[in-house]
Amino acid sequence: MAVRLPAPVNTPEMAARAEFDERVRQYVRPCRVVWVSAAAGAAVEGAESLLEARTGQISTRPDRPCVLRNGSSGKAGVLLDFGRELHGGVQLLVWRCRNREGRSGVRVRVRCGESAMEAMSELGGPGNATNDHAVRDGMAEVGFFSVHETGVTGFRFVRLDLEGPDSWVELKSVRAIFTYRDLEYLGRFYSSEERLNRIWRTGAYTVHLNMQTFLWDGIKRDKLVWVGDMHPEVATILAVFGAHPVVPRSLDFARDDAPLPAWMNGISSYSIWWVLIQHAWHLHTGDLAYLRAQHAYLRGLLRQLAGLVDSEGREGLPEKRFLDWPSEGDDTAKHAGLQALLVLAFERGAALLHTLGDDESATRAEQMLALLRRQRPEPGSSKQAAALLALAGLHDARRLNESVMAVDGPRRMSTFYGYYVLQARALAGDFQGCLDCIRTYWGAMLDLGATTFWEDFDLDWIPGAAGIADLVPEGKKDIHGDCGNYCYRGFRHSLCHGWASGPTAWLSEHVLGIRPLVPGCSEVVVEPHLGDLRWVEGAYPTPSGVIRVRHERVGDGSVKTSLDVPGGVTVRRAPPRVP
């Protein structure tokens, strides 16, 4: 007798309504108990058991549980450290529990934090903790023999508090639900200095965490496709993962979400960044079919931007006029920076239009470029504006480096535009200054406990500050809760922001020295700048395969280079600069 099988779960009708998620889930147990409640009338028993490797299956026999127990007053709580920044949620495995009425079912408050102090904070108040965009402070209703999952945010620390008097709960485990793309790090960077190696890896990991369904700016708060933020992120992706499809998917989302004459993200300069990312993407991939799909929008956007330039070549971009947060309120810097961004947009947009065979539109773009170049605004004291002016060729990079960018090292810089300051200082030949800047600025975040790079950072925050991995002792400043500005005051500050990954891309381009010359990386230049490093080695992904390289300083001070190059790639050698 034939057995009739049920219909497949994933029927064609259901598949038409479904979307495949390329990400994976991994359960991560905590590595440290940071704090347990000392409140009167409350007790925490066996917290260290939460650090043990246990299965994710609940059972009927409690075995060395972590017990949170409330008396008539006070709440039992525990703060756990998962060791590094993660994206995802929290899983609670509960054996038994009892509330005041003697029935099963209790409430557990779950607070996630990128710093230990954020996980200890209350919403609002002077610390500015928030549930904006992602709930990181919420309540979980759990019963006996249960598995409960909650939250989707960015965090390293989790605090649990048992709610309700005269209640208790037995926990088998508390695990992070780590949600990410399982990607191979094709790019590599190793050098004679571990601090720089850690910085390269941290920038790569910061962007990796933001490569979710789309390419996000941050995993805790916004979780949005901010196009300006994407530019340094894409540079890092190309250096680490190669041409990953999350990039064109996000670029197309931004394009379709802002049909002309709208500006991407409501910011005119972010539409400019879309042009610059398209140029960088095509240079690396050589994907002409993808570029053709952007033709109509690119041509229309450049026409719209041209309409905002006066007869003397002066930009007149509308509000919101944005470079980066530290430039807010500095109209001189904004004008200079936006003028430079328009120059770059028309220069690179014209190149793309020529590639597309649209020489008529390309010629109009080149005419607008010539008009824009008639204006050469000064940056004032803004390192951000100076960097863009140098990269656009509107002023001499060496002069701007000496008078603005190199002054006071990495002070008055931002994690976003720090990348362009590094690029402009490299254009000025100041590679040693760039290495020192990376060590001091991005390295300081590591010294403060960072495992990913932050939305913003100021060296002036450091004096008297404690790091993010422990509770702040009396008399110390909380680098997370007490610092920040603009939209990132206090705990609202994102400590995993992709735009801060610039050193990863910069080290691959200028210290490993690998840079594509023609679309598709069929020709690359190898031009290492070791500065005070003894050696550096690593890898750079191309559409034809991975380039592997090692540079080593020899006895006479020159640099010896070894190369392993895949077929289809031609290397143009440039002599290294010796300090």
C-alpha cells in the first residue's frame, strides 16, 4: 500500500512569497561574568556556569543552573561579556521558574550594550541610552523548560535582571545569537608591527558585521543604507572580500529609494558619493553589464548636479549640506568640501560615461568639470575639507598637508573622513605621518577596549577615561556614556560603524601597495611604502584571483618584493619610497 507523503514545506506558491537569507546563525556563549547584583533581598547563584559549553536543548533535569532569586525587595542581576562586538540577539534557556503567585512564568529584563556601562544603563537620562531603530533594552516573558530568543542589535555585553518580588528562575545558558555572513577573508595584511595588524583586522571585522541583508552603517542603531558611509566601507570590502554582491544590491536600493530629483538619504552629497562608489566598483570589477544598468540614473544625476553650479563654477548644493559630524557649523569647510566632491563626481562620472560610450554626456560632464575647477576655495583649519581639496586636485597636497592635515597629528579628525585625510596625506608623500596617525587615532580605540571601530572618536576624550570593557570606577570618565556629540551623544554612540574602517583599505593600498589601474584589475600597480616597518606581507583579491605579496627591507635600506600573481593580471612595478 502506497504511503501518501505531505506536500513539500517550500511549495512554489510559498517560495514566491519568501526571501532567502544568506546569513548564518551561530550561538556564542559568554566568556566572562563582569558583575552580579549585590542588592539586598536578591541573590545570584552559579553565575559562572553560564560560561560552560552546553547544548542548546533544554531538559527536565536542572544541572548546576545559574539561579536568579528575588526576595520581597531587590532584583537579582548579572552582566555577561561575550568578548567582542556581535550582531544578533540573545537566547535564554530556562529550566524552572516561579513567580510570586507560585506559578511558572517570570519576566526577565534583557539589556544589550556595546560597552559594559551601556548594558547597565537606563533608557534616556544623561547617558542617552536608546531603543531607537533596534530594541536593545526589553522584557522577556519566560516559562519553565523554555527557550526564548529576543532582540536584533549590536552588542558585546548583556545584563539580565529578574523582575518581580518573591520569584526565581533557573538558567541553563545565556547565548548570543550571532547573525552574520560566513565569508572568507581573501585579503590579508601582516607586518612587523602587531598594532597595525590589529587595526587592519578590526576595520575588516567592523565592515563584516555591517554586511547584513544590505550594507549598513551600524549594527546597533541606524541599520540603514547611508550612501556616504558606504564609500569607505566599499573600499574595505574590495580589499578584504573582493567584489561582494551586497555592494551592488545596496547601491541599487539607494538608487531606487531616491528616484530623481530626490537626494539619497535626503543629503545631496550622499548622491555624489553614489557616483564615486560606482567608479570604484567598476575599476575593481570591470562589470560593464552592471554599469550599463546605472546609465540613465547616472546621466540624470549629473545633469541635476550641474544645475546647482553657478556661472562662475561655484557649487550651490541644497540643505542638508553634510560632510561629516565634526564639520557641522563650519560653513567654510562645507563649501570647500562640497566644491571638491562635485569636482570628483564630474571627473569620475565623465570617465564612466565614456566607458558606456555616451561621449555626448561625458563631454558635458567634462565641461562642467572645467567650470568647477575655476573655483579654488580654501579649507580654513578643516582637515576634512583640506583632504577633499587635495584629492580633487584643487590645491597642492603637500602644502595642505603641512599647513592643515599634519598639524597636531590626528586631532580634529573624524573616523569617517579620517580615511580621506590618510589618502590626501599619502598623495603628499607623507606615508610615515599616516602610519603614525593610524597608530595613535585608531589604535587608541583598541587601547580603550574596542573590538570594532566607532562612529566618531576624539583624542581629547581620553584623559581620565576608563575603557568600555569594565564598569567605570569612581572618579573616572565613561568614554561611552560621557562623550559624543550631535546625533551620537552618550550611549546612543555607535561603537561599530563601517565608515570608520578606512585604515584597512589604506594599509592594503599604500603599505602593501596594491592598486588597480584598469577596470577589472587586469593591470595593477605595486608600490609599497613601508615607512618604519621592517616587512609587510599580505593578499589582495581581484576578479582573476588573489595577489599575494611580501615586501622586506634589506641591509642597504631598499625593499625586496616577492609576488604571486594570478593569470590575467599584469603588474606594473613602481619603486618604493625609502624614508
